[in-house]
Amino acid sequence: MLKFPLAAIACCLSFAQIADASSDAAWNTLFAKANGTCIGQSRMVSPEATAPILFDDTMGKIAILLRERNTKTKKMVNLICVYDKKSGKASIAEYNWLGQ
């Protein structure tokens, strides 16, 4: 008698998790927004960008690495962009590889 209600609850919980999952279209929209914001703030003309780097949901951040060769100095410029999923704002900082 108790097996049926427990099975029904387990079934409902499994469907609830599926409903919470984001669609591919939603992820692609978020990644496009993050990419656009990061590239726009970088002021780079045509940077190479990595695929978005996702952090734990509690962080609410996406990181994107950008790089481009400076036309004046011919040096490679490396930027890291951290995009906040809630606010839609990005923070950018230049970084250097160790040993270079």
C-alpha cells in the first residue's frame, strides 16, 4: 500500500528536475550574450574567444578567454572576461601566461 505513493512521489520529482533543465536554445542565447558583452568591452577588433567556461551555479558566472595580436606592438594580448549571468555585466582583466 505504501509502495504506490512513494513511487508516485519519486516519479513527480524526476519530472520536476527535467522541467528545471535549460534548453539548448536558452544556453546558446546566454553564451551569445556573454560573448557579445565580453568582446564589446574588450575593444578588440577581431579576437579569438574560447568556448564559455561555466562555474558552479552558486557563482552565477561565465568566463571567456580572449586574445588578439596588437597591431602596433605585434604582441599577443590575453584577456579574461568574467560575465555575471544575473546582472549581464562583465569584468575584464589582462593576464600573462607564466614564464612568458
